[in-house]
Amino acid sequence: MSIPVPPVPSFAPASFTLTSVKGLRAAGVRAGIKASGNPDVALLVSDAPMACAGLFTRNHFAAAPVSRSRAHLEASGGLVRAVVINSGNANACTGAQGERDALEMCERVAAAVGCPLEQVLVCSTGVIGVKLPMAQVRAGIDAAVAELSADVEAGRRFLSAIMTTDAFPKEAGVRVGDATMAGVCKGAGMIQPDMATMLAFVATDVDLELPALRAGMARIAATSFNAVHVDTHTSTNDTFLLLSTRRVPAPAEWEARLEGVARRLAWLIARDGEGATKVTTVRVTGAASDEAAKAIARHLAASALVRTALFGNDPNWGRFVSQVGNVAEVRQPLKLVCRLQGLEVFRAGEPTPFDRAAAAKAMAQEDVSLEIALDEGPGQAVLMTSDLGYRYVQVNAEYTT
């Protein structure tokens, strides 16, 4: 079967980006870290200390910038004035020198901004195991400080400077009355729902105290950045920061609206997926518990056979159902119902008659729904995953980690 590989999608810019949030300035510059010459140093600065909640990778080889940012968030009590990011080099598995370099990046920004050291966070993304070229990093930070701006294009330059293998920029935003909620992220590979699966920065000018921000972030992450899957591989540098400049009274629905921004960003990560052609939303209901439902969704998303069927627009219920059968938490498999794009294809231990050609046509879209319904309890879960095609192998065979 010959399957055409579609062109890289081109998404229209969102109406808002990070600099749409009151009190934020940003910059993105070319410092020469990337051999391509693309932008590679980004800086986000607030006019006053922001409330910040952060979630980071659980990888045992967490990069130096992750360790530094964790320590600074704890020391500052969640107050942040600036975030500095470099791309093209992860500063991961770089030993004591990597720790010193992450610290120096924060020190340089703190001196330029005029804030306490602990109010600066640092992120890196790119090749693992290579020391940072600090001469270029220093020059990049200085250039970024000089170019800080609150205009929309400055926010877009920030986004451009954090990208690595991304095929397209990822941004989302919404306005609720006088409040703005906006975010950007980078990520296409090394994506596994184990927090935070990429670099993501979501900001708002809503006046939120830190306890509310932290509690809201955990719930937001659970349905967005912790519910997106590409290749079962959590990175060493994953960071998700939720920031509030605290300028506008909080609307009642602030958490739901921020969640919508984060879910859109997570969807864009799955859609990129280093060669992906679609996003499949796996919905599991009726499991014994939410944890059981998550286990089922993750088994489906991790299966190469499931994801190649999705790439081929193949309504291969056998792959979907048999993978659910590998999940220890499933207790009553004969009550399972499987639906693809709303079309029932399996029930009570055997396939349901359906039009395969129509089902295949319905799968040839950017958004696909795969539903697994059980009758074991109240557990439910939702997970977004990309399909698996030719381009993913090519990208990752040619890219040095």
C-alpha cells in the first residue's frame, strides 16, 4: 500500500503570544549555538516579580538547568523575574561544568535585569552531552537583553529561539474580559506523558496567588502536557512553567481557560510528532479507576502497531483491542466496546459489522478519535498521540541526541 506523506502543516499564528500578557517583555536572538544559524537564545522578563509554578522532568539524568531552576523556585518562594533559554544544546550530562554554566546564565541575566539570582530560571534544549559554548551564550544573553520588547513580534522571536526539531511554531492564547492567557512551547520528539515532555511557557496577567497557581497547574498539566505522547521517551530537560504577572482580577473560569491554552499547545506537539500526519485522541471510560484508564490509554499510545495503523488510515480494530488485552488492570474484557471516529467496530468479544472504506476515509483527517469503553467502574482518561510514519524514522536516524 502506498501512503502519501503530506506536507508539513502551516498553522496561522495565534491571536496572542507571551508578550500579549501585561507586564511581559521578550526577545529571541541568533548567538551561533546552532550550526544552522537559526535563533538560539531567548529571554522572557517581567516588569515585577511573577508568581510561578513549575513542573519538571522525572528523568534521573535531569539536565543542569532543570536542577538550577528547581533550586531557584524553592529559594525564591515561587517568585520569578526572568527566564533565559538556549536551544541547540541541552546542557545535559555535562557534569560540574554544566552546573556552573547554568548558574552563570542566571547570574548574567540577574545582573542585567537587576533582580535577585534566585528569581531567574534557566532552560536548555538540544543535543545531550555537549558542553555549552559559553562565549556564544554570553553574547546571546547580552543581545537578548538589548532587544527586549513587549510587542507581539518579540514574543514570536522568543518562540523561534526555543525551537529545535519543531516543524512549525506552537503558540496559543485567549482573552477573557481584561485578562490575557497565552503560551508557547517547543517539542516534537522525546515526548512521553511523565511531566513535562518539552519546554512550555504559559503566562497570564490574572492575579493569582501561588497556592492557587500550583493547584491549578497540576490539574492543567494532567489534561494537556501530561496527556500527550509521541515516542515513549521522556527527555532530560522537560520543563513547564505557569506564570502570573498578577495585573488583572481573576475571572471565575481562569483555570478552565488556561487549560484550553495548554491543551491546544499539547495538541500541536502531538501534531508535529516529527513526521506525524494526525493526532489521535484516545478516550478510555468505564475503567476500574482513573489510573487503570491511564494505563490503557498509554498502552495504546505506546504501541507501534496501533500508531502505524493510524498512519495508514487502517481501521484495524484487532490491533487496538488486543493491546487493551495486554493491560493488567483490565478485568472484564468481554464488556469492551471500541469506537473509531464515533463508529463502533468491536463489542462483546467480536467485531461489529461496519463499512471499512468509510472508516478509512474518516481516519484520513488531522483529528482522529479512538474510544475504549469498559464497564468496570468510574475510571476515565484522555491521551493525545501522534501516528507513526516514515518521516519519524528519518528524522531520528539523522538527528544526534
